[in-house]
Amino acid sequence: MDRREKIHNELLNWDNTVRKRKITLSNPVFIKGLALAPLALAATTVKNSFILSVMVILLLTPTRIITSLITRHMSVPLKTFFYPLVSALVFGVAYYGMYKVMGTWALSVGLYLPVLVVDPLIVKNFEKTRKESFLYSIINGLRNTGGFVVACMLLGAIREVLAFGTFAGIQIMAVSLLPMAQHSFGGFLIIGLMSAAWNVGVKAYKDKLEKEAAAYESGVK
């Protein structure tokens, strides 16, 4: 497929293009605004962001797979109860596994790790009335997981550098540029700024595609 055809297909099926690119065009954090509370409160360093990311990796896709298989004939009100239940059970297994592998390091995020159990990032799929295939639940779960991990690690790195002058625990600056970045209100502020920049980037990308498509149509390229 050449560049012209690729651009045409992306613009023609823009909604589908956005839905597939969870890391960039429809990032669950910066575009959809999911998991804001645990990120603003706990993703203050690379270490904490890594722990949050590992939990989401172990929690999101398995929860989605299990619920897609069991809730096919459930009503939405019943799904509302069942999704958090499955999420809690998967969390228990994942949390135990993390503790066995990481030791007390896995506990350093505190109560903000269990908050993920009921976060919309994990359980919002219950509101959909259409049936989700087993394969789609895996693919979409992995896409959302990837988008969250990128956002989480990026946020944690930026906040650690600004608040502590360190990166992954290594001192890189002698001063703290923005001490409030370690607090929740600083976290929400930085997420807001990053979300705004991310949305500008998505719009710029689409504008670029439209300009290229127009140039091809006019015969410039």
C-alpha cells in the first residue's frame, strides 16, 4: 500500500483508525481521561509508575477476557456488579504474584493500587450492550494496556524530574524545579497540561494527513 492510499484509508475510516491506536490517537489517559485519580495520586516517580503499570498489565486484559466470556447474556445492571467482582478477584491473584516477586516494593504505592479495581480503565466496558468476541477482548485489552503504560511511565518520569531532580532514583539535578509535582494537585495539573498537548498533537497529525491528501488530489505530489 503506497502513501497516498494509506492516507486515504486512514481519513476515510478515521474513527476506526483512532480506536485502533490506543497509545497515540486515543490514549486512555490523555485522550479519554481514564485512571486519572491513581495516576495523579501515585505516579510520582518512575518506580511507582512501573508498579502501577505492572498491575494494569496483569489486571486489565485478563479482566476483560473473563468478563467477555461470562457476561454475554447478562443485562447491564448485572454487569455493573459482575465487572468489579471479576476485577477484584484478578487483582487479588495479581497482587499476590507481585508481592512474591517484588516483595515489599510492590506495596510502596499503598492504597492507590487497589483503587484500580474499580477504575473506569478496567471496568467501563460493562456499559456496552454489544457482545465482545474473545479475540477482540484480547486485542483491545492489550491496546488499552499499552496506552496506559506509555502515559503512566511518561508521567512518572516527568514528575520525578520536576519534583525531586532525579530519574529512576538517579540524581540528575541539584535543584527541584517544581516541588508541587509530587503532590496530587500537581499531578492533576501536569496531566491536564500533557492531555492538552496530546490533543493538539492528535489534531496536528490529522491536519497533516488532510493536507497531504489534498496535495495528492491537486497533483502537487
